[in-house]
Amino acid sequence: MKIGIPKEIKTREYRVAATPAGVRAMTSHGHRVFIQQSAGSGSGISDAEYEKAGAVILSKAEDVWSEADIIFKVKEPVDPEFERMKQGQIIFTYLHLAADEKLTRKLLDRKVIGIAFETVQLADGSLPLLAPMSEVAGRLSIQMGCSCLEMKNDGKGILLSGVPGVAPANVVILGGGISGLNAAHLAVGMGARVTIIDISLNRLRYLEDLFHSRVTTLASNSSNIEESVSLADLVIGSVLIPGARTPKLITRDILSRMKPGSAFVDIAIDQGGCAETSRPTTHDNPIFMESGIVHYCVANMPGAVPRTSTMALSNVTLPYMMTLADKGWKQALDDDRALAKGLNVCKGALTCGRVAEAFNMDCVDYSSL
């Protein structure tokens, strides 16, 4: 199988899909790996390291796409990558289609086989290929939230931890999944007063036990969200419904009740965001003001720490990549139900029910294709 790894071209995206160790594993199985020149430079990986591992370095992105049976990426295709996709080509990457109808239709028009990292799902409901980036984004959310609270960014001018004699900040985390848990770890460690809101009581019991009552846990309902958010200095949006558009839990009305200069970091922006005021931003212009609240809505947060993110992502994606290359997509999906749930589009057919619901489109069971 011929595997292509292009350089990411989304704004300030420095991650790369494979490490030299991953390339070595793929080539040792007889696959050919084509990597675009300097694809790994942002993650501190040189072309020479890839060549030593057996990769072929190509100078142009067009050549990588043209050669490959499988495109192995980190972020969803963007212009001008749309026209580089060819019929029957496998695209294995984060797609987040429920928040992007244009991309969904482009993938359908190009008749590719799109397998999304974020919807690969194990029998226990966990998302193995989303988990490491959720961990990174969760921890980054507190780091970025601290910056948003600084006066230079029109924030309140408060220190999250407080100091002796001065109260710490109130942090509210919507969603107690992996990203929410990691956000809480950092916030609690810094001494903030942390409230976690989640729809699952079992998850809240787990978090209560994990943090030894150092966090407040609340069941997710409109009253608890409204009251907690209105008193928060920093709100972290980490709500996730696999493959689906994120529900808008924070209305403009709720947001308007927050004190001016408070901050909101929306980790869920990849799937549309969990506030009515959320809109995607980039690492070049990460924040904006809305109703007096500092918003941070960068759609590729882990791209800010590419070396850590690349290593963490490669650890979990490589085994699935090897399965696809060794068996071909049909056999790989038949043998692995978790991987089969990652299939979002297939040769012009939409195969992810939650994406279909988001855009009122028809959905086809992949087994019938």
C-alpha cells in the first residue's frame, strides 16, 4: 500500500501524522511511505530522520496526494486539498464533519473513503483516537484561560490561583469527559475553585472520588448551568457527543450574566462549539470579545504544542493505520467494529448517522456498500 503524509496547511498547524518510528513500522510491513518535504519540521522531526526510517521525501503536496492510496493526516482537508483528493482514496484523519457541511459535500463529491479519528469508538463507548488530543486540549484550556483573564487581553486581571489573602478564581467546566477531567486536574492543581457539570451521574461520582471532594460536581440542567456560569471567572466548554454537532448549552442570555472580563474557552469548537456566541478562531487571532466576555475558540488547540501532540497522537493512530494498510479498508472495517464506526463517507455515500442528522442528509449503512 502507498501511504501519503502531506504537510498540514491549516493555520498554525504544526503536527504531523506519523513519527519516524511509525514510518519504520509501515515500511517494515512492505508499504511505501511518501512524506512531503518539511512535514515534520514543526514537530521537531527532520526529513533526514524520515528518510532513515524508509520514507520517500517529495517536495510538492500534489505529488504526495497523487502517489498515495491512503492519505494519513492530522486535520481535515482544506482548500486547496479538496481538488487533490481522488476517487477511492482513503483519507484517515480528524474530520469533524458535523460542523462543516462544505467539507462533507466535498468528500462526497470526490468519492473518497473518509475515516475519522474522532468517531472510532470502542465497545465501552470510549474514543481511543480522540483521547490524547482531548488530554492535550483539556490541559491547554486552563493555560489559555489564564492568559484570557489577563488585563492585556481585556480580561478581569485576576490570577487563577489567587494568593494568600486573595480568593482564587471560580472555574466551571461543562463536560466531565477526558478533556474536562484534564482541565480540572490543572485547575485544581493551581488552587482554583472548580465546578464540573456533566449529564452522567456515574461520571460525576467517579470525578468526586478521583478528586477527593476538591471539586464541586453538578448534574447538567439549565438551572445549574445558568447559575454556575454566571458566577464563573473562567468557563471551559468540553461537551462532546461523538460525531454530532455540540449542543449550545450556553445561550447569549446566560453569557450576558457573567461579569465583564470573564473568560470562555470552547474546546468543543471543532464540533460547532457549546455556546451561541462561539465561532472558530486560529492561533494567529485566537480570542475575541462578545458581550464583554473573552472568548478563546481555536479549532486546533493541540497544534500549539505540536511535538507533544504528534507523539501522543501517533501512539494511538499507528495501530489502526497499520490495520488499514495491511488488510485494506474493507477487511479492516469488517474485522474491527471500532474502526468501522470511524467511516464517515464512502465513495459518494454518507455513512455517519449523526452527520446526516446535522445536515438533513441520507445515511447509508457501510455494510451495504
